[in-house]
Amino acid sequence: MTFNRRTVAMGLGATLLTGACVNGIGGSGAAKIDARVDSTLSQMYSNYPGTRDLGAKAAGLLVMPLVTEAGLGLGGAYGSGALRVGGATVDYYSMVKASGGLQIGAQQYAHVLFFMTQDALETFRRSGGYAAGANILYATPEKGGTLSAETTTSLAPVIAVIFGQSGLRVGATLEGVKYTRIIP
């Protein structure tokens, strides 16, 4: 695939559009983010009961209630959420993602990162800008009902559950995502 100026301009436009999307969270403050996080966790635990055990055994949870992703050749995604430790919010984070390749469309989804070890949680909290990578185990919603903390902790210290997808874009992964601490 060759990139000409038009393709690059359209991809950059899609990325800027994603960043400009009002996803119901941006800039509304901590209380609104916390309310969205509560609702997202409630929905996840209700729809995927196996995640309840994961949440109870995790050292911490990073909850991104609404991620907006769009792309046309080049694309991007943005969302904001909260890090919960012991059921309480300890920090707020934004996430951004850039992507390139054969892609077109837009979607929204929620995701939760389960930090299954204290070491994984501390690594995340100490980093200036945590980049999600190959050390994450993806749990699909279909498997959400059969997840158990004992088996998944031995496979990966961080487990990602992506759910609630809507839109006209296929697939959602967290590869290339960067998380940064924010002050809402």
C-alpha cells in the first residue's frame, strides 16, 4: 500500500477527529470519571461473572469506561479512566493509540486492565507513560465467564478485558496504547 498526500491527510484527519470526539468523559472532572468507572465495572461484572473473581484477586484495576477509536489508513483512539486499588480510585489516566495500515471505520468500547500482581501494578504506577504490549493476556467476552484468577495469573501479570464494542470497525486491541496519568 502506498501512501500519498491524500491518504496521509485523511488518516491525520481521522486521528484528529478521534481526539476531538466528546466521549462523555473528557474534561468533566473526577466525579464524572468515577461514576462512569462504577457503571462500567457493574456492567462488566453483570455480563461476564468470571471477571468478578479476577477483580477481587487483582492488585489493581485500570478502568477505561469509553474509548473512541477511528481510522482511515491512519487512525487513533482516546479514552480516560481511573486506577482503582482496593476499590478506591487512586489516580486518573488517559490513553492514546495511533495505528496505521488497512483500516477504515470507527468504534467505541470499554476496557479494564487487571493487574494480577503487585509488581505489575507498581511497574504501571512508576512509569511515566506505560505502553501496553505483549505482556498482556487478552480475555475475550466469550471467555469472560470462565476466567479464574488462579489460572490466568500464571499466564500473565496483566489481563485485559475489552467489551461493549459498538461501531463499524472490526477488532480492538491494546497494542500500541500509551497510558498517561492525568489530573481531571
